[in-house]
Amino acid sequence: MLEIRNLHARIAEDGTEIIRGLNLTVKNGEVAAIMGPNGSGKSTLSYILTGRSDYEVTEGDILYDGQSILGMDTAERAAAGLFLAFQYPVEIPGVATMQFLKVAMNEQRKARGEDELTTPDFIRRVKAAAANLQIDMAMLKRPLNVGFSGGEKKRAEILQMSLLEPKLCVLDETDSGLDIDALKIVADGVNALRSPDRSFIVITHYQRLLEYIVPDSVHVLYKGQVIKSGDRQLALELESDGYANVIKDAA
Ligand SMILES: Nc1ncnc2c1ncn2[C@@H]1O[C@H](COP(=O)(O)OP(=O)(O)O)[C@@H](O)[C@H]1O
Ligand SMILES: [Mg+2]
């Protein structure tokens, strides 16, 4: 599904290198967790995956289904099935969430060579997905993310994800700002989407989310590199011992 090879990337504006030789492979159907101290480059990695232009790849490659995506822009990557849930979701004043969803879903369908959804079909799909996430339809009439609480924003993102049916989902700190009930709803939403041909990269600070979204692999990112990989057990060790030992061993 995804293979990141010796990736080096820097901030376009000032040339600071943030990603420094990162390797990561995520198989079809795999849920890979990425953990690491603040400032390791976790969010930067997610931005680079979606093709944000404020970062430049200087070396290495990102292969998605065997093909380099470095030459693709954000829209092309989305059309190819990449989805990113942001750590800080953007607010879009003036665009009702429903309208946003409709455009996004139809763009995705167009890219797949499918017909536009009819309005009744669209409404039916949104209602079903919103009910699963315990999202009130009234919230979807409001402008996207404007005035949404932290938990509402995260739910709105999982709603987008379930409606867009991506192949690779990148979730950046989807647990931050969630109380335990909202965390469970979001995790259930993610778990419901797990399938043999859909992969996830779940970026999180805390092992807590991984009790609900059980990862197949866990990778520690530090100073722009994956310094240790393991299974779920690694997340438990990090939770009890912190990152210091892993960082020392890698040095
Ligand atoms: N656009 C930017 N301008 C300046 N510094 C940045 C920018 N993007 C990332 N950084 C820096 O890169 C490092 C990694 O940041 P980030 O990817 O947000 O880390 P994490 O998500 O692991 O906490 C930090 O030191 C951060 O300050
Ligand atoms: Mg971050």
C-alpha cells in the first residue's frame, strides 16, 4: 500500500530539514501507529503525505501502490484514495458541512469514473454515517468546523472519512481534545472502516487511543526518523517507560 524510502524533507520557506531519512512500510489492511515526542515530525509527515506545498522532499520517495506520489498534487492524491484527518481541522465559513460533503463525495466519485449521487441517495448515506457517529444532523447544517467543539471536529472528520471511502487514512492526533465517550465513538468509526484493502496511519501521543484502535504495528518517530518499530507491546512499553530508553538505544 505505502512505502516510504529514505525520505528527507524540509520546510520550503527556510530550508530547515524536518524529515531526515525516514523509512516506513504499511501493508494493505494494516493499521500502523506512529508515536513520538512533540516536535519529532509526525504532523510534518502527514502534511507531506497529502502533498502540502510548504514542504519540499529533497531525497527519497513515497510509493503508493507501487507508484511514486511525489509528482501528484493534493487533489490527485485525494482522488487516488488518500485521506488525511488533520490535527487542527480547518474551518470553512460560509460552506455548510452538508454542502462540503456533497462536493467532496462527488469529486471522489468523478475521479473513480462514477456518476454523481442523487440528492436522496446523498442524504441517505450521510444520515446513516452520521447516526453511526452519533452526529446530530443539525450540526451538519452549520458551516464546516466553524464553532465546532474539539470533539465535534473530530467526529466530522471521521464522517468525511467514512463517506469518502479512502484507501489510506492518515489520522493525526485524532484523540486530542476528545473525552472518553467521543474517543470511543471515533475509534468505533475507524474500526468499522478497517478492511483488508484499506490501511491506516494513526498518529498519537498516547497509548490510550490504541486501546480502542488496536494497531498491527507501532513506530517511534524521533528527529524525523523511525527509530524503532514493533507491535502493540511497544506502545505499552512507551506508555510505562516514556521515550528516553528508545531514544538512548537508537543513539
Ligand atoms: N512550517 C513550519 N515552520 C517552522 N517550523 C516548522 C514548520 N513545520 C514544522 N516545523 C518544526 O518541525 C518540527 C516537527 O514538527 P511537527 O511535525 O509538528 O512535530 P510533531 O507533530 O511530531 O509534534 C518542530 O520542531 C516544528 O517546530
Ligand atoms: Mg503534531
